[in-house]
Amino acid sequence: MIRVDGRTLRCADVVAAARTEGPLGIDVSIAALRGAEHAWKLAEELSTRRVVYGRTTGVGANKDDTVESSVEHGLRLLRSHAGGSGDEMPPGQVRAMLLIRLNQLLSGRSGISPELIGALAEAVRTGALPLVHRLGAIGTGDLAPLAEAALALTGERPWVTGHVPPVPVRAGDALAFMSSNAATLAEATLAAMRLDTLTRASHAVAALTYVALDGNPEAYATPVHEARPHAGQVACAAEMRRLLGMHQTPKPGRRIQDPFGLRAFPQVQGPALDAIHYLRDVLAVEINASTENPMISTVHNDAYHHAHFHTAYVSTALDQARATVHQVAELSVARLGDLVEPEFTGLRPFLAAGPPGSSGVMILEYVAHDALTELRQAALPATLGTAVVSRGIEDHASFSTQAARAATAACAAYQQVLACELVAAVRALRMREADLVELPVRDAFEAASSVLDPGLDDRPLTEDIAAAVGVLDRLARI
């Protein structure tokens, strides 16, 4: 049961909603519904005695055009903005978008009608999904996808799954419903939580490689990281010590200094852990925020025009997360290179086991570098540009929408990189018959071994990589 009250929605709730096909258990706060109704009545009253953007005026560059606050004006706004294009939005993102928008509306500052909130809640509860397109936002409000969703609630646009009884659009509902980045926040939240899972799994993958390569434990020692105590770095080193059973600093490994893939792992993983933690904090604020412009304040009995639709916090946090994860992925590819090198493993080149000239896992490096290149492209900053639209009145954009899409792409590429390293690490440990009995990382080895083909002959590794991707969620929980 997910509590929806405009204040306490969690990123984990958004992920749960996205993964739930069909009805979703939600507990909608009665007090929040009453607050939203109060704001609606106030917005209606304010529109009779002062200028209220989008209700008594046009929108964008039409802000100075006086209009009659009416149902017809609202429908025109929705119809004109429901111009989304491109592919259909994935069902999980649509479910997450609807939940986030419902929660934001229950913050009680939109001035939206109770009927429309009720219809949206029913869609979330029953799992009904409107037809929504991906393209139509630049980080200053998801106008096109939300307009499409609103028109589905009114009965004017189709549903992909299920439906709810049509409700009328009241005067002022149109802009109030569209004035949000719920679609962008949905994708950003799903990507952020996936990156969180993958970075946690990467500790176990790196630990398996450490064992396969007889790493030097000094790089993770507590005194080392107490000397430069960045939070993420310290946490990474502690996690590696836990997985590798380093209650005390053991004797040095085979080398006085390991390659950077092992030795610098805490220093590179740390910034990614910190960046993802910050991103989650930003999103936790955003999915519970009132972003509607204008904001209807029942406390102050007035409307306020503002710029909460601008999502610079989200876009910059996403850019930072993708950039730091790319660096971590570079280390994973470097460790993969070490795993196929006899100097580091004492095994045959490419972990081959067949006749001379056998290729073993040679192809993994090519797959990993291909995926790393895709990740590198996805890591390019989305915030180093802007857009000037609506006849110049809207003269800056955060591009958080594009940053969120890039984060989704980064997740897909990063998990391929980790999977390639995992396949090689497990193979090396099998060939060495490494003793993992007393190490917590043994659980990771057994989880991966249970899904990876034990054969060492030259064969396609496509299914091995896919199986390794599938086990990463389990490794994140070890």
C-alpha cells in the first residue's frame, strides 16, 4: 500500500508503481483531498477578482491576452498542447508519472478540481494507462505528455490499458494539470534507483575480480581512507572490506601495487555513490513538491506566479550522476582487461581452456568497450545548452527531460559492462578453484555461478552476458 498525501512519497514507491502491472494499492489521504478542494475553491474565487495566469490569461507569450476563465479555454489549452510525438512512453514510466502527478496535486496548491484529481487517482488505482508520447518537453514542464493524459481523463484521447469514466475539465484545470515535470521525474527516478542498484552490485563484481587477481588489501585499509574521508569513498572501502572479510588488514597480495582498476576503486566509486545519493535526495523533494504555476496558497489566500517548473536541480544532478558512473564503468573495463592477462591471473590468455589458439572470453572486451562507448555518449552533459521559445518569453531550459533519458541509456550500458566483468571473474575463479569459503563475497560467486554456464569451451557468450545482467540485482543485496 503506497501512501499518497503530497508529502511522503518515496522514490522506492515510484519504482514499485512502475513495476506493478494492473491495480495498485494506494492510500489517498482524505486530509490532502480536502486541502486540494480548498485550493480549488480559492482559485475559482481569485479568478473573479485578479489576473491569474492560465486562468484569466493565455499562456506563454500569450500571457497578456485576457481570456474568460471557462471550460472552453481550458480545453483549447489541453488540445493545443497535446502534441506529443515519437515513440509511446513505456508503460512503467506512465504508471510512475501518474502516481507522481497525483501526489503533487495532493500537496494542495494547484487549484485543480476534485473531479479531475479523483479520476487520476482511479487511473492509478486500477492501472489504467493513457496513450502518451515521449517527445514534448525540455525541462520546463512536461506539457505535451501531461496534456495527453488529461485529455484521456476527459474521454477525448485513447487509453492503452483500461480506462476511467470521463470527467469534465473545470475552468483553470488545464494549466494546473500540465504545470509539472511528472513524466521527467518518473524516468529520472527509475534511472536513479537503477543506478543505485548497479553501483551496489559493482562492489560484489569488483570483489570477485579482486579475489581472482590476488589483489593487495592495503588499498582498502581503514587508515588509508581515514586520511581522506570523503563519504562515498569511505563507504566503498568499507563495503569492499566487508565483502572480502578484511576485519584486519591482511598481508599484502601478490603485487605491492595493483592496477588502478582495483587500487583506485574506492576513489572512483566514491563520487558515483555521492552523486547518486544527492540525485535521490533531489528527486525525493521533487516528487513531493508543488510546482504548479501559479501556486494557489490557501494559507495566504492568494496566487503566486513563479518558476518552480524549472528543473535545474534535477538536470544537474542527473548530469553529475552519469559522469561519475561512466568513470566507474571505465574501471570495470580495465579490470576485465586484467582478467584476460596471464601476468595477473596465472591462467592462460583470455581465460581459454581449449586447444592452443582458443579465444576463451576474448569477445567480452569488445562487448564491454562497445557498451562503454554508449555510456560515454550518454554521460555527455545535457545542461550545456538552452532553448528560447514562446517568442522569447521563455528564455532558458534545463533539459532535465533529456538528462533523464540519457540516464536510462546509461543504466542499460553500465549493466552490460558489469556483466562482462562478472562473466570473466567467475570463469577465472572456477579455473583457479579459488577458496571463497570464509568470505562474504562467496554468496556473490554462488549466485552468479548458479546462472552462468560452467563450460569452458569456445562458444557464444551472449546468454552468459544476459544471465550476468539478470543476476546483478541479487548481487546488490549481498
